[in-house]
Amino acid sequence: MGLLTVVAALGVAELAAGLLRTVSPVFAVGDTVVDITPPALVEVAIDLLGSADKVVLVSGIAVVLLGVGAVLGVVALRRPRVGYAGLAVFTAVGLAAVLPHRAADPVTPVPVITGAVAGAVALALLLRSANASLLPQGTGSSTAPADAEEVPRSSTTGTSGRGPGRRGFVLTAAGVLAVSGSAGVLGRRLPALGGGAGSRSSLALPNAADPLPPLPAADLGIPGLTPFTTSNQDFYRIDTALTLPRLDADRWTLRVRGMVDEPLEIDMDELLGMELVEADITLTCVSNQVGGDLAGNTRWLGLPLADPLRRAGVRSGADQILSTSDDGWTCGTPTEVVMDGRDALLAVGMGGEPLPHAHGYPARMVVPGLYGFVSATRWVTDIKLTRFADEQAYWAQRGWAVRAPIKTMSRVDVPAPPSRVATGDVVLAGVAWAQHRGVDAVEVRVDDGGWQVAELAEVSGIDTWVQWVAETSVEPGQHSVEARATDTTGFTQPSERVDPAPDGATGWHRVQFTGE
């Protein structure tokens, strides 16, 4: 009874959130949990779970809700007011979670309240049916008093005497489960089913004003080596958004304000009518461990971000671009980096198609050379020119760096641990990156021996990663291979292992393999 009450509340709340295109109460609670979790614990979760951290968190919240609901259901059978009081507490927690994140949206409380009402109705129906199932056959189906200390039972009536009542409870329970389950599934599906003029499927991207030529021979084609271009489906996603914002491009606007001469607002039609450019850029997450896969490369389409800033007129002293996502997440980017001529974009296209919802549709920021937490705001709706001394972005408030250039890094992909390879000549391969500086050389060594210079694939610029390959000869037994990169400034990737916090990991990637 308690489990079904919770399921009914959650299912109807999901349906209401889907219909109103607002935040789900469960995901709002998850957002609050993320906000209050110590940064060190968040880093551990990302390191252990990667992009699955959101699934684990939401599943954990659901398990807790169901567990508490089960306990309350047992108590409510004798003390119904306790069950309704539990629903009131759930409602208060839900409202406390949704209002801070979406205070400007008047419909955000509606799913919480609707879910609470549905839970109360379900509890009333289930209590009535449960109490009837505990009465002797023929006694009737009236419920016990609202605050009965003990539901009437018959010590002389066997199980068979309660059969019709139990069948009634089973039918009631099945009905509650069917309705609430269907409501929940439909509510989760509604955002993805949305169409219309402003939907992703209807957005036609214009051609770049000056299209880039086809990619050079940047992919060495070695089995097991990370492709030069990452598909949209395989591109990493690490962020604090537990539920994907699904914005309508026809309603999307970007405000540019703060320390500017003339604040301005851009809508999607205006943005698509401007001179858009293409850029090949590798993005890297600051949470990426040495040898990790939280990096990806693709061709982006967008407006140079410096253009609207120049149009607004950036005032002297505005050293921070504080950008805000539709879900309230904030990011602080050094102003001089965006204005120094690099391909910093207000991007609308990724891999030849409109941005996927998971990667910021309809518009996001892409700034080469900086870790994503200080540059890559998805679902961006607001840009404020300000000072680092005056305002702090989301991760800066939690102790992370405010200026975080991507560190020179290399990774071994081939052989993948714990591979078994044939003795003799062995291919070693991987990727290296030093965005907006470029990789000048990659060196590899086997079994702590001498360093060997690897061959680099051709790339079109300094903002992407580069594939590398080398060959060696090994005997039977256990072996190891390490790699280090040197960027075009002459800086060589250091050997010392440093954790990602607060401004990115360092160290040489080492892979073990077996020759046989």
C-alpha cells in the first residue's frame, strides 16, 4: 500500500511535469542533492561512475522514497493520519527542491502538488480496500475510523473468509499501479515527443559563411585507436543537469548584459541569419583522469562569441563572462580568452547537425583551450559581463579554479589493458591534446626504457587532439607502455600524478599488456 502510494504520487507528478514542460520533482530533489554534496564527493562519483552518476543518483532517490513509503504504508494501515502526514512531508521537500531552481517559472510547484493529491487519493482508495480485506466475509466494505488504533479483525475467520476483500484490494492495487505507471512513462516520454516549429527536428542549419575544407588524414585507421572525430552519440556528457532541458528554438533568446554599453538580446532567427563559422575543436572535462575518456572532438558550427560582445560593447574591467544555462547552472569564462581571436563560438551545430539535446540544443558555448566547467555552457540563455572579484560561478563557489586552461596530455589506446599481443613487432597508438597550443611531439617508452618519438597524424589546427603511433618489439611476458606529450610552447607533460581538482589532472598514462 505504501509503495503504491509513492508510485502514484511520482507517476502523476511526472505526467504533470511533462505536460507543463517543467522540472520533475524527483530530478529537482536530485539537483538539490548535487548542489549540497561536497565537491570531493562529486569528483569521486564522476570518477567511479562517469555519465552513469545521474542514473545512480536518481535511482537512489527513488529507492529511498519507496523505502520510506513502504514503512509509512505499514503504519498508515492502523494510523491513516501518519500516511497523509508523510505525503505532506514529501510535498514540502519537493516544493523546497523545485522553487529555488525555477523560482521564475510559475508552474514549477504544480507537479509536486498534483502528485501529492494523486498520492492522497491512492492512499485513501488503498486504505479502504485494505481495511475491507481484513474484515470477515459479509461484514461490509466500510473503512475503519480515521484514527483507529487497530483495524477490526476476526480471530475466527480463516483466510477463505477474507478472500473477496483481498481480491478487491488486488484489483484496486492493480488499477493504481496501471494508472500511475502509465502516467509516469508518458510523462517521461512527452518532452521527447514534442514537435513543432521550434523543435530540433525542424531546425534547418544554414551553411557556414566560409566552410572548412574536408579533414586531412587525421585518422590513422588503427583498430582500437580512438577515432579523430567523435560521433554525437559517443560524445561524453558530464554536467549537473539530471533532466535534459528541452528548449523551443522559437522561444529561445540569449541576453547579453552587465558591464556593457548596450545590453542586447538575440533570438534564434537572428542568430541563424548571421555569418556562422565552422571550427574543429576538442573538448575536455576537468574531471578527466589520466588516461580517461572524458574528451571528444568534432566539427562545430556557430557564431564567433566575440561578435555579440563587441556589439554590446564590453566595458573596461569586465574580466569575466558569467554565462547561465536554462537550468540555472553558471559558468565563468575569462573575457580576454573569448576576445583574443580563437574560435570561441556560440554554437548551434555539432557534427553536421543541430546540437543534440544532451549537448545544449538550441545553443551552447564552445571555447577551445579551456576545460568545460569554465567555458562550455550548454542550453545557454544569459551572458553577463562582470568581474571575477564580484561574482563566482557554480564550480568556483565549490573551490575549483576560475581560470583553467587545458593541460598537455597524452593517452595510450593501443594496446588496451589488459591485452595479450603476439610477441615481435607491436603497434602502440593513442591520442594527445594541448588545445590552443597544439601538440608538437609524443614520446613513448616500453618497460621504463628509453623514450621513442612517435609519428603524429596530420591535423588542421591547434585546437584538436592528434593521433599518434609507434612500433616496438617485445618478448613473451608482462610489459608496460607509457606516453608523454610536448606542446608547441616546449612544455612537456609532467610525470607526477595530480588529481583533477581544482584545475585538471596531470601524469603519464601507463598501460600494462602481455606478450605471448
